[in-house]
Amino acid sequence: MAGGWSRDGAVQEQIDASLSEELERLRARRAPVGESLADCAECGEAIPEARRNALPGVKICIDCQQERDQTFKVRPGFNRRGSKDSQLK
């Protein structure tokens, strides 16, 4: 069922496009590859053997990774429709 000037299925197409773009972005974030480092690339501390075995190719220690995770900023959603209500933030 179309609403307003949109054709049937237009809203679902927008949702599908948003989901597929986000999945592509997440897939682009690659996991570590190669041989793990014995010492952290950022602080120089030893990386525990259990971490190196669990994540092949890891380059930083747990403490540095936790610090990176805390500084991660969530990206805002993309407004495809451009409705006035969504622009009044």
C-alpha cells in the first residue's frame, strides 16, 4: 500500500537499502589478519598468549582495546526521506 506520492513497496526498499549499506560497512571492517604480535603495538606491554590464540593477527593488548572501544562514536542514522519532522532535531 502506497502512501502519499510514493509507489507500492517504496518504504520497504528504503529499509532494505539502509540495511544492506550498513552490512557492507560492517563487512568492510576486517578482523585482524597475519601473525599476532607478542607485544602491544600501542603500549609495548606483552599480549597474553590466550588472546593471541583466540584472535590470530591481534596487534594490541586488552587494555588498549578497551580504551579504543570506549572512545568509539556511534554514527547517526542517515535520513533518506528528508521529512521536516526528522530535521527539527
